[in-house]
Amino acid sequence: MTSPQLIKLFENGYKLYTTAVQPNTGVVLNTEKLGAVKKAEQDWLRDTWNLQMYKAGMKKLAIINADNIFGEVAINTLKENVNQAVRYAIAAKSFKDMKAAHHWLANG
């Protein structure tokens, strides 16, 4: 996936989240097939997307684990950025499957 494609994907996710009929404070991010994410995109996620999503009401980010080392590194960076943020407070946690992620969003 190219950098513009990745950003477009997250921008589309923001649009879907903000136009949802039923408000929700949690999002599942399925990164099973995610590969390496460049620093510029990690910075954009940290500084733009996360803040936008937080302002739109997202409080929890459930992340389905990547199935490769490059995706794992990208997700670990994303979680570190979320946990160290001072402009927003989002709880981010990784899961092996959708069922566990949805359970955490509903009950955690």
C-alpha cells in the first residue's frame, strides 16, 4: 500500500465514523495485512488522524494484530504514539481477533 493510499484509507475511516447513524466511542482497526508504515504517515496518524478521531468522539482503539513483523512494528509505533499523546486521550490495545476486540470495546 502506498503512502497516499494509506492516508486515504484512514481519511475514509474518519468520514465513516463521523457520519455513523449511531455514535460510538470505539473503533476496531484491522491491521492483519498491514505492512511497513513510513515515519511521515506515522506522524500524520499521531498528529492529525488520532486528534480528529478523538475530537469526533473516539475514546478506544482496538487493533487487530498484524500477521507480519513490519505491520507489528507499525502498530507498536501507533500504540506508543497514542499512549504518549498529550492533546488527546485514547486507549489503544491490540487483539488477536475481532471477537476479543469487540468485547473490549463493549465491556472494557
